[in-house]
Amino acid sequence: MQYRGLNELREAYLAYFESKDHLRLPSFSLIPQNDASLLLINSGMAPMKPYFTGEQEPPRHRVTTCQKCIRTGDIDNVGKTARHGTYFEMLGNFSFGDYFKREAIHWSWEFLTDVVGLDADRLYPSIYEDDEEAFAIWHNEMGIPSERIFRFGKADNFWEHGSGPCGPCSEIYYDRGEKYGCGKPSCTVGCDCDRYMEVWNNVFSQFDNDGKGNYTELKQKNIDTGMGLERLAVVVQDVDSLFEVDTVRNIMKHVEEIAGVTYHSNHESDVSLRVITDHIRSTTMMICDGVIPSNEGRGYVLRRLLRRAARHGKLLGINRPFLVDICGTVIRESGDAYPELVRSRSTSGR
Ligand code: SER
């Protein structure tokens, strides 16, 4: 498999789905519009809920995006582990009442194997427990032996987030090899360790959840596909964690330079380097989209992230305002993909 940078992978994905007649849209703002159920956009589908429900007519019935996302549910683990983060980019291809399971499955496989060059023998699909339609596509059309297709229940293979469009899903896992495994005899697809990494999530969005657990069939059947860009880069670049992915590593190198410390030299400074690197990515993106620090709502999330980053700077011995300098590196690494970063440079960085 050929090495590719994160920016190159993003472009390869969006161009591939353009070649399948998808309209490429820019990332939506991190600030949800007309959606009181979310403080911040947390997935590629979130800004497009009205297109899934049929309430609004999309600009095209096939759309592809790379969406800026923030998830802070695991914030206390950020830094402590090498895999938690609050900011990530989600690649997505969406069908609003257009194609359904067959095309979504075929294209996900073709992209991962032919375009990215992942070894098909290391890829394992999973399906929702009784989704025989998805099973038949994987088995009969894609030629995947039945013992390589894993069936998972609602906790793993039914995607929903609070209220809104949701449905059963079919994920694709990549076997990163024994060196990333926990070594337990029971280790297999679905294990919590780092060996079998979920890279792709095909959600067959066909229900609406009213937020109280009542499901109704949507007017149309949709596809909501999500793939974490940093995760894909971890696999393609064969690195240990998101902090080793090229663009993220470049941000951390700048923090290392300012702090005069080296990553992987001791546990405490590694925690601080990871916290600052993650939080500077999320806060730069939030400020760029117009979030202002405050005592409530998303402004509070921003304030908390900034404070944590600043505190970890102190722990590293940095005694001057430094986050604004690191912002400049975030803008350099991601400015081509998100031109709004360059336009709002004077608000968030230098
Ligand atoms: N909504 C799904 C997810 O976030 C797929 O895009 O994983």
C-alpha cells in the first residue's frame, strides 16, 4: 500500500465519490443550524438531517463531504490514551432516497481496496444481526466467505445519536496485525484493543427516532456513510495513533519546539503534548466557525478546552501565551481543505 498524507487521503475520497455522481459540498459549520439537540456538529450526517427526513430538498440526492466534527464525551481520556481526541474529520457519502445498500457496500469496498490499496484479506465486514440483505450483498456479490462476516447487535451495529434519522449499519474493520493486538485468545473483530480497527461505517438510514426511543419508518431510504479521516490515515501510514498522523504530528512538533520537550520521552509530558495538540485543533476550528468562550453551551466547551490546553502548557513549563502560535500551524496544515481557516486567521491565530 502506498503511503499517503492525510490531506491526500481526503482528496482521494471526495474525488472518488464525485466520480460516482456525488456533489462535493464543503464542510458545514461546527455550529448546528436549527437543531437544538446538538451543541456542536458531531458527525457528517448531523447538518443534513432535513435531507434524510425529506423535509428539505438536497442540492443533489448524492452528496459527499469531509465534515469537521467535535465529540467531547471522552474528554477526560484525551491525553491519557493515544487514541482519544475531541476533534476529527469525518468523510461521508450520502444518499437521500437515491442508492441504498448495494451501491454503498460495493463502493466502500472498491474505495478501500482499489483506491487506497488496503489488502482485502485484512478487511472484515460486519452487519446488523438479522440484516440478511446486507449479508447477501457481502457474501454473494462481494464474495466474502460467511465466516469473515461478523454479526453484531444494536449496541454496535445500529447507528443513532439522540433523536433523528438512524438505522442498522454495516461496518468494515481492518486487521492491523498481531503487534497491535491484546494477545488474548478471544481477540477478534469487535475486540476493544487496537488490532481490529473499524474504518468504515455504512448506515442504512431508514428510521426516525423521536428522541424517546420511538422509531418510525422514514419516507425514503438513505445512506449515511462515515469514515474517520484520521483513522484511515493511521491505517495507511501504519502508525500507532492519531497523534502520529502526518498533519497532527506537525502540530505536535510545534508544541514540542515551544516547550523544549520531545514526544515519547516521558509519560507526563506526553499527556500534556497530546492534550494541547488535540485541543488546539478543536479550538481553532471552533473559533473559526464563530464560537466565543462563555459560561454556557458550546462557549463553555470552548472555554474548557482552552483552559485545559493552557494548563498543560504550564505543566510543560511554557510561561507565555503560546496557543495562538500553534493555531498558525493548524491553519497551515488544514487551510487548503478549509479555506475558512485562512479567511478567519485574524480571529483564531497568526
Ligand atoms: N453517522 C455515522 C457515524 O457517525 C456514519 O456517518 O458513524
